[in-house]
Amino acid sequence: MKNISMKTKLVIALVVWGFFVSHRLSAQTDSSRTLRVGGFVGGVLNQHFANFAELPGVPAGRTGDGVLFSGGSSVGLTFGGLLEYPLSDFLSAGLRLSYAGNSGVLQAQEKQRIASLSTDGASVTFYDAILGREIQSNLASLGIEPLAVIHPFSGEGIKGLRFYAGLRLGLMLQKTFSQKETILSLTPVETTPSSVVFNNIQRERNVIPTQEIPQAQTLHTSITAGVGYDIQLGSLAITPEIFYALGLTPIVANTAWNLNQLRGGVSLRYALPPLPPPPPPPPPKPVVAVDATIAAFTTDTSGTEVPLVQIKVEEFVSRQMYPLLPYIFFDYNSSVMPARYHRLNGDEATAFSENKFFNADAMRVYYDVLNIIGKRLQEYPKTKITITGCNDNSSPGEAGNLSLSRSRAEEVRQYIRRTWGIDSTRMELRERNLPEKPTNSKDSLGIEENRRVEIASASWEIMQPSLVYDTLLVPSAPVIRFKTTVQAEAGVAKSTLRAFQNERTLKQFTALSALDPIVEWNTAREQSTIPRTEDKMQFSYEVIDSEGRTAMPVGSIPVEQVTIRKKRSLRIKDKEIDTYRLILFDFDSPEVGPENARIIKGLVLPNVKPNSTVQVSGFTDKLGSADVNQRLSEGRARSVSNLVPSQQTTARGVGAKMIIYPNEIPEGRFLSRTVEVRVETPIDQ
């Protein structure tokens, strides 16, 4: 055992002690267990053990003279608070928060022959001097100490004896030092003390004023063991105690300077009264049957909410322009294109046409953006594109990872090459960190938008929006508002609101709880959900409670279809309704920009007649301030309306009051930052 260090012996002792504790716990009976709170105060004997020549980068004397600093002792104060909880009659878990002063003095001595010049400068006297080097350390720590508290005895007189074992994790709040070298003694003894000095004409040299200890460690850990004796006074325990802490972490990194502590003092603990037993549970209430209601409403032209008594669906000739968002967004640290993008096989690619997008929304069109570009590259064989891969340049694994950016670009190019047969020489690859126009946001949603591949082309045939000419259905209730109530004493396990015609489901909302009291259905923006026949539209609200009981109120609304053929046969005034959607405005700018100006000039203005009514609406996403978004949407709407010369042009900014696409995904936020131009032109019969 002579070759085993003191620290190793103590760890072995703690393991053996833990085995003894676990054995004794199996034989203990439970007693009243309540939390103990209190505090302690005492003194600290700091034992500094040192064996080094100088602190890192701080000269202490002659270089390489072999003189080493040795340790020393000092006293300090310690105090703090404590918590204890008895796990059994034998063992308690303790936690202490303590402050301790850990200052100390390190010293070293050196014998050296020195010379002193007489005051008249006529003679030199030599002395055998003892020079003293001294480091005054100023240390203080705030420590947290998890402790196991053992009460091994139950006999009278020794029942109050307790033992401690644990760790102290100390945060060094103060870690400064000062240093000096002094002439301690001379042989032969000088008669005039001030007459013998160093070359600096002082009795001291290598004086370092108080400063931070170089390479001092912030965290100081130690193994703690102690003993105490409880003096019980009712719910209060007074315990004289003594601890010894064996330091595991040197004061200075890679330097032989360790700190052990002997602490003695007294602690006080107060046992909180036990909690009263919980009240008996109330008798079960009789469960009433599940009850639910549902009613449908809409708003009139003044914006007032009114009951929905009929839905009138009118058909119009229409042009729909869908913007081309040439970005493919990738998941964090991934170069695999997400599954939400539509991939086509050979037959599907052959049959693909942009005309299929009519009465779709912009999100549906966006997920075919690679197929749109691939198809156009086939149709215009002399055109080329540039594919630029980007990373967010801030997240771990993404920042500065140009290889990831290039892999993302290569993933896009390979899909277009395989599916659409486009030669790789027509698709130039580039990589960069942030996009050229990154989202200027500090939150996670803004960062997410910069993980993308951008596709660009100098050819308008490739980058122009999709323009589809067909018919448009306009419901008299563009937003249907369902109001629901539910009562279920056993709790709602599932609820489903469904609108349908015959067996065709138009719209459905489902939740594993009760739905919100107000559920809105935007029929105008969801063309595929609009009723297509004159059968009544029915709606139901099915509620299932946790016991399996159900309630399902239902309602119905008449539907009238006003088709183009019907309007012409009855000579009803008709009109064309065209919708043009503009995106990719510069960040925080209301200006239209050259790309959107080209779209307005080339696609919008040719279809604006002198008798056309033009409504320009600006929208934004949910990022940023609501006030800023409102002003930005208004400014963009005005900028667009200024380019549309019509006496019946109105502009409004909606801001984020109406979020038109899902903002949980980056493409939804980009498409929400839009200006919609709606052109209504009367048709002469």
C-alpha cells in the first residue's frame, strides 16, 4: 500500500463505504422524512502544496537556478446554506452551497553572493545573502457540495454521530496574486540595513503588483470527507463538524500547485414539518352525455358577421399567374432534397404540363418548380441555368461548409438531368455560404430559409411565372366561420368537423381534443374545396369522449351554381377575373424591383382595359414586427398600383393579419411575402 497515493486510497474507501451503506439500507425501516434546511459557518485552514519555479510567463528570479516554491498554510472563513433529506434512518442526501476564502502564501529561498558599494564609492563589500521569493495568492471560491450523510449508530450517546462523504465543485470567484523577491539576511550581518540593495537600488525586486493568476483554473474540485455530532433541540439540530477536502484540480493548469482544506465549524438544521396527508378524493360525479353544437357564419360586404344561409358559386373566365420561386430548401445539415418536392418518372414527365395548375394554389405549383424548369429547358434547348448551393453559415455543421452547399446544388442538377434529360453542361454549379440576398433574421426561421439552392437563368423563357387560362370559381362566402361548443365531463378524446356534398369531403378539421370555438375555412383560396354541384352542402361536428360516447350535430346549406353558360343564356352581366401574384421583393423594401416590373409590364398591363377594376393587396409572413409588416405590405401594394394605370385601381396592405400560406416552412413564408393584383374586366354580351 505504500506506493498507492492518498487520493486513490480515499476513492477506494468511498467505494467500500458505499457498499456498506447499500447493505445497511436494506435493513432500515422508513421513518418520518421531511426536508431539513439551514446553514453553517466556520473557519478554513488552507494547505497549499507547491513545487514549481515560477508561474506561467511570470519570472520569479534567476532563470534555471533550480529554486522551487513550496507550500504554506493560511486561515480563512467559510459559510453557506444547506439542504438535507433523510432517505432512511441510516442515510441522508445533503447539498451545500458554500463560500470559502482560500488565500495563501508560497515561498522559496535562495543563497546568493552579492556585493555592496560603500557610500563614498571607494570600497566593495561582499555578502552571503539569503534571498526570499514570495507569492501572495488571493483566492476565494463558491462551491456546491453534494454529500452522503451516514448515521451508523443508534445507541444512546453516539446516536448523534454522523459522517460525511462527497465532492466539492468550487467556482473560483477571486484568483489574483502579487509577487516579490526580498533580501532576508546577510552574512556577515550588515550594520546599516538600508545600505545593501539590489541593482534597482531597492531591498525588493521582481515585484509584481496584484493581478490575475495566469492560466488559473476557474473550476476547483475536491473529494470531501467529514464528521459531526448532532445536538438535537426539538426540530432544530446544532452540529459541530469538521471536514477535510482533498484537492483534485491544480490551482494553475499544468502546474504543481494544489490546495487541500481543513474546515471546522458548526451547522444548524431545521426539520420542516411533514406535509399533511392529501384530502380524500371527492366522490365521482355522474358523467353526463356528450353534447356539442355547430353553426356556420360568414361576413357581409360591410364585414359584419351573419349566419350563412346560402352559398352561391359563380364561374368566371380567368387568368391565373403563379410566381416562380426558384429556391429549393433543405433540412439542417442535409443535402437530400425533401420528399415534399414532386419527383416524376419518365411517363409522368412526358405528360407534364403547366396547364394542370389551374385552380391550384401557389404552394401546389411551387412543389413542381424543378419540373417546370426542366420542361422549359427541354422546350428551349439553347438556354442555360445556374444552380447555386448555399448553407446558413451559422449553425454547427453548416457554417462555412461549402462542400455541403455544393452537394445540395449537385442533388438538384442530378434530378433535372435524370428526369428531364438536360445535359450537365447547360447547368453550371456554384457554391457559397449565405445566399446573395439572405434572410436578415436572427431567429431559427430566418436561418432555416438560408439553407437552399437557388436557380437562375438569363433567359426569360425559363424564369417567367406560370400563366394559366381557364375558369375560376368564386363563392359568395369566401370565408366560412364555424362556431362550435362541446360539453364532455369525461374529456374529449377526438373531434372532427367535416363539410361535404353527398359522399365528397370538401374540408375536414380534426383534433385529439375539442376544436377551437371558432374554425375558419377560406374557400376563396382553396379552389379544390369549393362545392361543385347544387346539392346541399352539409357539415357535421363529431365529438368522442374518453369513454367512447359520441355526439354529432349536423347542418346543411343550399348551394347555387352560376356557370358561364347559365349567365350567357340568361344574359346576366359577366366579367373576367385575373389574378397575378408577385414575390421576391428586396428585403425590407417597398420597391417593385426590375423582375416584378417586367412581369407587370409584360403580363399584367396587356390585360388591363379602360373599364377594368384593379385591386392590389399586399401580404407578409409572420416574422418580425406586426407594425413593420403592415407598413411594408402597404408600401409594396402602393408601388405596384402606381404601375397599373386604371381609374379604378385600389391598393391595400393586409400585412400579417391574414397569413395566406403555412408559415411553418420556408417556402410558405416566401410565398406569403406577396402582392396580389386582381383585375376584373366586364365582358360585353
